[in-house]
Amino acid sequence: MIWSLAFQTLVLARAASPQSADCWTAGRTRAYCCYIARRQQECFQDADTCCQASSVNLGQSVFAKLLEQLPSELFGYLQRLVQSRQKALYSPAATALTHELLKRAVVEISRAKNSTKVGELPFLGTAFRATFLYFLSLHGLRRFIPAKYKSSMMRREPLLWSGFTDVYFGAWGRRDFCRCVEAGEFFSRTNTQLAQSGIGRVDFPRTFLNDTLEHHALSAQNCHMFEEGTLHPEATLRVAFSSQCISGDIATLITLLHGCILEQDMNKVVLLHEGIFQLSTFAVDCLDARLWGFTVRDAALHFARLIWVIWTKKQTFAFDAALQRGIAWSRAGRARGETGQSATPGTGAPWNSQCGPHVLSAAVVQDPEGLSSYGSPSTHGPLCTELGRFWLQLKLQTVPPAPPESSRTLAVLPITMSWESNPWHHLHWWLPAIWYFKIQLNLSPKDVDVALVFPRADIDWAISTAEGRTLDVNFRGHTEPAVWSILQHTMPFTTEEAMKHWGPDGIHRTILGWLSEAKAKALVEFYGASYNRLIMGLPSLRFFLQTPGLTCSAIARVRHWIQSLGYFSAGAMHNSDTGSSALPAGLLKLAIIQRPDADGRRILNLDEVLSLVQTNFTELMPTVVHGLAHGTPWVDQFQQFSGADILLAAHGAGLAWLWALRAGAAVVELRSRSELWNTDSSEIFGGLARLAGMHHICTRPHDMKGTLGEARLSFVGDMSDADAYNHSADVFVWLPKAAILLRSAILLALGEPLPCVDYHWWT
């Protein structure tokens, strides 16, 4: 710990709130009343009567005791910083001190790396402290360090972050601490909440204290509900051993941090800052700064700024609006080049370019047996899928390139859920493969071989993060085996049904035929073959938790490319009920997904829905889509959705085909969520609709009191927020609401198409 022990003696004395105080004229805002009033019921009657600022009172004796508890090393550096600031014109002193601290931090991290053992973390307290001292100096003396020296130090900072990554990789091998698999939707909502609150924007400190959207986005973060012990850095750091999504956990902590600022709890503010800083070092090599809106460097600098504010105030100060604004997260420093970069610190590249494709020159593929070092040149990647990042151990022997007329390319494709015919999971390699190999590179099928690599079949992400295990302070391991991050070269399945998907009559045969004339095989079958070019991995399509490598316009081009092949007309949608592929002109095409009995999520009153459409919506031509599972070929599935104007379905993998609809189409997803069009832009299918340029609404089938018995989304409970969605439950669509949804969907489908812009353009 850097600072937290010192704050065990910190005294917070809240002044009594005068009944007649006015939030606005007293320099306070409605924020304090909105949050603290949860414990002061009388403030609900008059929110402007409880706005007095808390007093942070260290006092002479307490302050002296606090200094005694500080590490003598830290106390000495703070003293030197103050002395350097007093010599404002003597910039060499400030520059030399900060540069020395940077060098020392690099050395301490290197020592930790050298003492790392497989499966066990070394003690990192000294490395954390040394890194923090550098950022404390950089912040405190920023005005006295010449720009050229500051830039020079910032160019060396990646050594800090890559050093931490090397320590973690040394302990556990290649690992994706931002995998976010089992709780992906929770963390996508966390990211949405972070964006809605505005944390990190230049204007956030000015706006988050007022009665604005920021209030409502932060209202769920009740700081007083968390015990201090649960917020200690040691407790926070244990998240690294029990979570798959550290980037999402940090976002949650940053939101909670601002709840503590609003509640004026300085102890918890300091504890959270230190925990966020330490935890962020785990995410440094996988954090998508563009999507989340913060970097690990931001975490270090904001912590340094907080400690500097406290140190310079020393004894007694009011936790007033000015202080709250001063310690709220802001990007203001970026204008001076003092905060985080757009690229991930330590990698020099944004997330989606790290994912690949990775292109290597002429080589012979060899058996990688015996490779043991995860950091060796034979470890390639990361290769990204919807399940996160993976690495490929591949031994290559460089050879002279073949003449152009005989050159060949080996495309190494990472395949997830390869034993299932699941359009959601396979979407993540279908679309990028068509985009990259057929549209970008325009490769001929005769010049390409396709090698398939896979995550291990025994991976169970639900139990990989110490679920159900009691972690104590001595726990230094991680429950996810290192081999889970390494892609295997053989098929991960042996059943006849699974193998059938990859055979000459399998669901993937058409798309694989577009890529290569030869049969796609597991990578192991290509050992000894020579290629002019090896392309490993694909552009990432992990849009709901990272910035995708494909844009909206790229998805549109893939759709157009497939439709132009002549398999079917671009405006036709196969009618699975009638067998006809031709639909009358002038009608809007409505696709309704009806799943088999065994799959669940059936529309129980489908006949009533169809009758409603036929009676009240003569402009719609409904088509019930049945054939998505049980090995239906990919092109046949695409054909059932191609050119449709409206899609209606319960939540499930079949909704992944929404990208095949006509541009500007409308998607109605039956599931309890937002009830508003085009607001679930970070959810699984709402995000896909955003990426594909489609309208989307996530809605429960009913929304009226008294209809719970007949119109339910779940067979369990009372449709409360906590029990509003059962993944496998059938649904009963309430017809009055269906009519409203279809009418709005028609208007959207007939309106102007959505602009096809880059994903997350608003950030």
C-alpha cells in the first residue's frame, strides 16, 4: 500500500446541515442531497436543505501521526517535491528528480520480473510504489519540467507498463485479463453507464455535481453501502484472480469512486484510487482505451493528483464543490500532453490492430512440439475471437519466396464453438474472413489454403476464475490454466455430428469454398508445407466489449458481395413456409424466427401474431424462419434473411443474422431491456445492429399490468428487474404491444437509412 494505511487515522467530521441552507448559493449542489439523502430521509422533502460541505480535519496531532505512518521514503520524496516547487525557476532540479524516479521505477519492475516464478506472483509493493512516485513527481512538478524533457520521459513510460505485463505473463503465461466472456453483457452495460455519466470528459468535473444525466447514471453507485475493508487495495487486487474482465471491473470502480466523491468520503476515495491504479496494471496490455475512455496511465495520474491535493492542503480543508471538481476524472490534462494516449500504453497500438491479421513471409510450417516459453518468437498473436484473445505457438523455418506464379497463401483461422452450428459464434470468423480475403486482398481460391485452429474443447470460462473458491491473502495463483490461452492445432471434437459441420456437406462448405478450392483442415495437417505468405488471425469483430476491426461500411460491403454472387437476388427472401423465393413488389418483408421445441424461446402464440399481421398490416409479407439449427447450410440461412425489412425474434443466436437484412431495416428483440429504439448500442445484438446500420429495440413481449399470467417472458417470478429474463423460456407476445412495435418498425424501415459510420463514433 502506498497511502491507505495513513488514512486509517483520518477524521471526517460532517458539519450539521442547516435547515435553511441553499445548495446553489452555498456553493454546494444538488449532488450531495441526491446521494447522501438516502440516509437522511428528511432531505427528500426539501433537497436544498442538506448541502453543507463536510470538513476533512486532520489537525496537528493527527497530521503528525499520519506522517509517522507514511513510509519514510515517500515522506522524503514529498518534501523534495515541495522544495523543487519552491525553486520554480530551477527546472533542472524538477527534471532530474522526475527522471530519476522513472529510472528507479523501471529498475524495481525489472527486479520483480527477475524474481517471478511460474504460477506465483512476486511481491509488487515496491514496484507499485516506485511507479506511483514517478507519476506523483510528474504531476506535482509538471509546470517546471521543460516540454522536451517531459516528452522524452513519456516515450520511456511504455517500459513501465510492458514490465508489469512481463511479470504477469511470466507468472501465468499469455493471459487475456479483458476476456469478459460469461459476464459480457453486464460489462457492456457497465461501459454504457460509464459513457452516459461522462466520466473522463473535459466538461465532466463541471457537470457531474449538477442535476444532469450524470446524476442518474451514478445514482446506483452508493458508496456508503461498501465497507472500507472491501475497498482496500489488497482486496481490490484480488479481482485479478477472480475476474475475466479487469477492464470492466476498473470501469465499475471508477464509477463507484465518483459516488464516493459525491458522498464526500475521503477515506474510500483514497482507497479506491490506489486499488484502481494497481489493478489497472493487469489490464495494460488488453485495455481498449478507445472504447472504455480511459488508460492505465489515467489511473496513475489521477491517483497522483489526488495525493498531491491532500498533501498540499495538509491539515483542515472543506470537501466542497471546488475540491470535488478538482479530484473528479477529467481529460483536461491531455491538451498539455500529460495524460493517456489513444494507443494502449506498452503496446504502441490500439486494440483492433493488435488482434491481427498477422502476416509473415515465406516459411515452412513445422511441428511446434517442445515449445515451452510463452514469450518465445514461436508464440504469435494475439488472435482475437468473440471469446477474447488467444495465442498460437507455431514453429516456422524461413525459406526463399517462391516465384509469383507459384506462390501460395496459408490462412490460419481461429474458430470458436466449432462443434456447434451457432450463427452468433461463427459470425465472428465468417464476416472478417470474407471481408479480408475476398474484398480486401481479393485472393483467388486456387492460391489459398485454409488451416483451422481452435481453443481447447475443455475450456469452461464459468469456473476459470475461482468461482466458489475462498481466496485468502496468501493466494497467489490463478485458476485458469495457461494452456487455455493457447490455440490447438487439432480438431477439438470427435463426434460425427460435429465433424459433419466441416465436411463436404457441412454448414460451412460454401464460405470455405469461397476462400479456397482445397478442403479446410486443422493446422496439424499442414506441417511440412511451404508458403509464400502466412496470415494468422482475422480483424476482430468483438464489437460489444472492444472497438471492432470492421466498420459499418465493411459489413455492408460483405453483404453486397455475397448477394452479388448470383445465389439469389439481392431483394429476395426465401419463404420457408411456401418454398417460394419471390415476393410481391412493394411489400415489406417481415421475418419471424420460430425455434424448435427443444431449443426454447418459442413464440407460444405465433398463430395469433401471424393473424394480427395478416389482418392489420397489409403492407407486410410475413415469413416464419424455422431452419437455423441442425446443420442448415450457411448460404441457406443467409438467404432466409437477405433483403428482409423487419426481423422479430426472441433473444438468441438466430438474431446474429440481422446483418443480412436490408440496410436500415428494423429489428425487434423480445427480451426485457431498454424499451427504446437504438439505445442498446453496446449490447450483443443491439451492438451488432449498430455496426450493421440497422434499427433495433430490445423489449419485453408485454408491458401492461394484469397480463403477467398470459404475457410473460419468464415462467419464474413476477417480471421484476431481477427476474425479467430467463434465457430458455418461451415467450407469449401480447398482441396490442406487438401492433405498436410493428407500426414503429414499419415507419423506421420506410424512413431514411441510418448513416453508416465508424463504430463508437460518438466517443
